[in-house]
Amino acid sequence: MPDPTTAERIVLAARELLEREGVGAVSMRRVGDAVGITPMAIYRHFPDREALLQRISDDAFGEIARQWAAASRKGTPLARLLAVHRNYLDYALAHPHLFDYVFSSAHTGTRQFPEDMRAHRSPTLNVVADLVQAAMDEGVLRRDDVWEIVMTFWAHSHGLIALYRAGRFSYDAPAFRHFYDASLRRLIDGLKA
């Protein structure tokens, strides 16, 4: 495998800072120090900090979309929906600062419901929409607006994760996973045909 380019090293250093300390820690000076270049040299690759952070966000969305696509290939439609949402929780717990930035912060390029979702501009939620549509087509979930159901799933999962990350549950991670799974199953039961 070839050595990473300077731009790739910049992105990697910025992502490591973000993952370790949060988005506020990502400064051109700190990234430059981590890469061994001057902060001004970063501007040859990224016009500004926002562009660098956008690249990290885009890369994270691509990474998550690939994980979700892989998780969505095995089992019944409902098992695949659960697998994707379990992966969402796994990602949030493994990459809390990155998760917060990508999924909970307003920034340039943030996709919006309904226009962007209905136009299939979300690499992650497109996977969920395909699963919801398949479940409806197979008669497992009752017919409804696919994208509104997708947003219901996302709001449910994201809300629980955000509450957990904010310390609103006394559960440890395994107990929260159990609660999260049971809660998703209740949601699915309410949507069944």
C-alpha cells in the first residue's frame, strides 16, 4: 500500500484530534503540528477548517454507509433493520466525538428532511429506506410513507443514544444495549402489518 498523501495525513491527524478531544480541538495549528507541517501548508490542500471538517464528515458518512450496507444483507427485513440500528449504536459508542459532530451538529452540507432524503442524498439513510421499503413490500411492515418511517426510526435511535451519551441513563453499556434493542423491537412491533 502506498504511503498516504499529505492531504490524507492531514485528514487522519484532524480526525484523530476530533475523536480524542472533540471538534473544538481541531485547529490548523494542532493538525499541522501532528503532521509535521506548518499550519499554512494545510491551506494548499483544504481552503479552510470547515472544508477539512467536511471531508472528515463525508468520509465518516461513507464509512457508516458501507457498514450499514454490509449489515443490511443478512436475515429477515426486521433482522436487517435491527442490525443497522445496532451498528449505529456501536458507532456512537466507539466514536463518540465523531458521532456527535457528524450526526448532531449543524454544519455545511447537512442534509435536510424531506427534500434531501426523498432525493436519496443520504448515503446512510438510503440503506434504511431500502430496508423499510423491502419490509413493506414483503408485508412485514404496514404500508406508509417510507421516508417518514425512516425518520421515525432515526429519531428513535438517535434520541436514545443522545440521552445515553448525556448521562440520562444509569445503565452501563451492556444494559443500555439491551434496553435499546428492546425499545427498537417495540417500535417495530407498532409498525408491523
